[in-house]
Amino acid sequence: MRAALMGIYTLWLRDVTRFLRDRPRIISSAAQPLLWLFVLGLGLSTAFVRGGSPQYLRFIYPGIIAMSVLFTSIFSAISIIWDREFGFLKEVLVAPIPRWSVAIGRALGGSTVAVLQGAIILLFAPVVKVSFSVPQLIFAFIVMFMIAFSMTSFGILVAARMQTHEGFQMIMNFLLLPMFFLSGAMFPTNRGLPIWMNALVHIDPLSYGVDALREILVGMGRFSLFLDLGVIILFGTVMLSVGAYYFEKTE
Amino acid sequence: MKYKITNYWQGSKTIIEVDELKKEYNGLTAVKGVSFDVGRGEIFGFLGPNGAGKTTTISMLCTLLRPTAGHATVNGFDVARDKLAVRRSIGLVFQDPSLDERLTAVENLRFHAMIYGVPKADRDKRIPVVLELVELEGRQNDLVRTFSGGMKRRLELARGLLHQPKMLFLDEPTLGLDPQTRHHIWEYVHQLKIEEGLSIFLTTHYMDEAENCDRVAIIDHGQLIAMDTPENLKEEIGGEVIMLSTRDNRAAADEIQNKFALKAVEVNGELSLQVADGNHFMPRLIKGLETEVASISLRKPTLEDVFLKLTGRRIRDEKIEGIEQERTRRRQRGGRKV
Ligand SMILES: Nc1ncnc2c1ncn2[C@@H]1O[C@H](COP(=O)(O)OP(=O)(O)O)[C@@H](O)[C@H]1O
Ligand SMILES: [Mg+2]
């Protein structure tokens, strides 16, 4: 057990060390969501109201935070495949720590990095005229972490099954953007959608993450917070368990 | 195929015991049931061409691959059942690079020590020691990305030793290194054996390197074909080796077979034959041959000759071929498997 905890801590520390060292990456990964928020968001909002609707910006703001968290989480999970290609994974797999602790350590490391990346977007709250109290902020961080953890775990599961990063990218292209679009990050999903799309919205685990974040930050949620959190936690747990199982099997 | 094992190390305490260990990769049997022991404090070498099954054997002993059949213990622990205990007992330098290049040298070492459960106080003491051993103290805070191939290899060696394992596995530790670094690494290995009482299992396809081992097992196509001290293996050959190049090697080989009842093997355009007393035989050979001799030389047998005698092939010829196969395999699978 001690060995497992140390393994988790070490792998977490490695991810965080590497993240903090790579300033250009931090900036470039923050740039994209900000572009979506201010350029796309402002542009789209003028379609409804001349000069742009502050309401729309407030609406997509939590969605953009979720986007930042989602993309960083998946990016962290890819690094497992890089580790495999550069051989470092072998060093970890032959260490005297259980494999599941490797999966957990990576998931926690990736989530931490994703939350930090999401926090950068939080700094822009005043610009979109969103304000919140300290408890709200803490709650937001918890939800961000839950989203990050479940998405990193999902990425780890895919990465554990993939031999190459091309394969990973292919899978992710099929899943990542649809998951983001259907999550309600950019537009309301509670009325007027075709039935098939509505069904997909409900299947998309990210819908619940975005919804929780939105409820907490700007109070525009559609599901109950309990449902939101329940789904995210369940999804994350299942993904991590299956991912850890495949890790265990890796030769 | 001849199968000859001399059990030389009998009586000494063993750290590795391997019994009919076998590994199949869907359809291909990479290791076909090998058995051997390694004594404590011994440097034991696996010598064989590329694709012989060396890495597969090491991977099974290190618990990275599950044996298809047979069993093995390392430091008294079963490699299939007691994985964590085996892993705690061993240090490992993989054939392929395995450092985190985005971390510094010292970070790579620190994280290694942490996952091996080395207490912080010991960690702080050991890291400078191993860095000094491989002469990387000056570069410890540089990113590994900036290191040369030889420096990375040395850092991997330092990392493998950091947690003071009982048993060190080195898979082609000097592959692709310049002669000076190779020499260096061998110095460490001997030093470790003497100073730390470490047992070492290593693989190589360099003949001259195998000479450094206490005992050598020769592996070919997944089977052990000989196992003994380098001296004894060479003694088996007997006498000396004559290297001969002629106008028509095939004709000359036939002649040698008919006139002297000796078997000459052609490798890389030269005939090689083993004789008891080279100095006296050479003049007779030249006089006896009708085929014109272009050059002739005499030397002591090497492990290369042992391999040649046992398999009719040379190790190094196959190296190029083997690397080609390896590349194709990787490309087909589209990457490197763990
Ligand atoms: N993961 C794998 N899947 C399928 N075949 C493999 C795999 N790894 C090795 N092999 C095959 O097993 C044989 C032995 O390989 P290996 O143990 O790497 O040899 P060596 O280390 O002596 O060069 C080779 O024919 C190689 O192609
Ligand atoms: Mg090998």
C-alpha cells in the first residue's frame, strides 16, 4: 500500500513538474479556448443582439472552461502513448508498484494539469462580467477536477489500448469534437433539438460536467446538480477501472 | 542441432534459476524452453544474434512478459507469481531508451528512487554516488534531451543501480556506443561486481564483450546451444584457427575435406578452419592445396569461432539482417510494444 501511494504521488509529481516547466505549452493551450470565447463567442452573440449579447458570453463561459479542461485532459492522456514510444513506460511498468497505481497517478497528474489550465480561463471572469463568491469558486474547482479526472481516465483507457499516437488521434477526432459540441458548451440543448441529437446530448458525459459548472458559476443549469455530479463521478470511475484493468494486462 | 551444457557453476548459491522457460508470440516461439542458473556474484552473459530471444528471456525474468511455459525464480521469487518481490530485487537497463527526456538527469533519478521506495535520506545520499560513478555529476540539472547517446546510457545504468538491487539486468548495454564508452561501461560492471557484490545478467551480440563474463550461454533461435566459461568454450574448439582466402573457396574447401579430413567454413569470402597445431599445419596446407592461396593467417579461437562451429553462421552477419527484420516488424506493428 505504501508502495502504491508512493507510485501515485511520483507519477502525479512528474506530470506537474513537466507541466510547470513547459510555459509555451501553457500559453498556447490557453490561447485556443480564449479565442473561442472572445472571437467566436462574441461573433455568434451578435447574431442575436446587435453589438453582442453579454448573456451569451456568460452562457458559454463555463462551457469554454470545460473545453479547456477537456482538451488538456486528453492531451495529458496522449503522453502515455509518447511514454510508450520513448520507452519510459517500461521503466514505470517494471517498477515495484502495482499497475493500478500507475493508472491512478497518471489520472491525478493529468487532472491537476487540466484544472490548472482551466483556472487560467477563470481569471478572465471579470471580462465576461461573471462574478462569484469564494465558496462558488471552490465548488467550481471541485467540479473542474471531476470533469478533468473523468476525461483523463477516459483518455488513459483509450491510450492503454492504443499502440500509436496516430491511432489515438483518430479515435479522439471521432469522439472529442462531437463530445464537446453536444455537451451544450456553445449552445443551449434543452429545447428545439431533433430527437437523435437530444439523445446524444443525454449520452454525452460532458453534458453533465458543463451543466454543473454552468449552474455553479452563472446559475443557468438544466439538470439537477446531483444528477450532474453523479454521472461524472460514475463515468470517471468506470473509465479508470477499465483503464487500470488494461494497464494490468499490458505486456 | 547440438545441445551441450556444461554445468560449471554447480555448488555455488544461485540468484536466478530458470527451468524450461518458453515464450510464444502468437504463432512464433521466440524462446523454446531454456534452462540455466546464475550464481550470486556472477557475471552471466547471453550471447546470440539479433532475434535469438535474448530480450524476450530478460523480459520474462523481469516480469514484463508472462512465460508461456516453464518457470523461473529471481532472488528466490517466482517471476510469474511474485512479480513485485522480483521487481524489488532487480535493476534493469533496457535495450531501448527508457528515460524521460523532458526531465533533468537528477529528476529521472529522484523519481526512480521514489517509485522504488528508497527513503528520502538514502535517496539524497545515493543519487550523488551513482551520478559520480557514471561521471555525470556536472550535468545533473540538464534536461536529458540534451544528452548524447552514451550519456543517456550511463544515466540509465546509474538509475538501474540507484535502489541497490541484488541483481542487475543489462540488455545490450553497449549497443551503438563508441568503443571508449563501451570500455567505460565494462569497467563499471566489473567494479560493481567486486564492490557491491552484484550479480549481473547481460545480453550482447558483441563477441569480445562476452569474453568479460564469468560464464556465457550461447543462444540461437530461442535455444541454448552452449554454456560455459569463455575459456572452456574456446578450448572446446581446440588449437587455433586458420583463415584462408583462395581463388576458388568452394574448390579449396572440398580439397581440404578430402585431403586433410577437416571442415572449412566460408564466411565473408574467407575460409576458416580449426586445427590443433597451426604453425606446423599451415605449410602442409599450402603445399597440399591445388587451388591458389591468396592469403593465410593464424589466430587464437574466439567466441565467434565457437558460434561458427555450433551453427555454421557468424553472429555479426545476421546483425544487419536482424536489425532490418526488427525495423520491418516495428513498422508493421506501427510502433514499439512495451
Ligand atoms: N512483441 C513481439 N511480438 C511478436 N514477436 C516478437 C515480439 N518481440 C520479439 N518478437 C520476436 O521474437 C524473436 C526474439 O526476439 P528478441 O527476444 O527481441 O531477440 P533478441 O533480443 O535476441 O534480439 C524475434 O524473432 C522477434 O521478432
Ligand atoms: Mg534484444
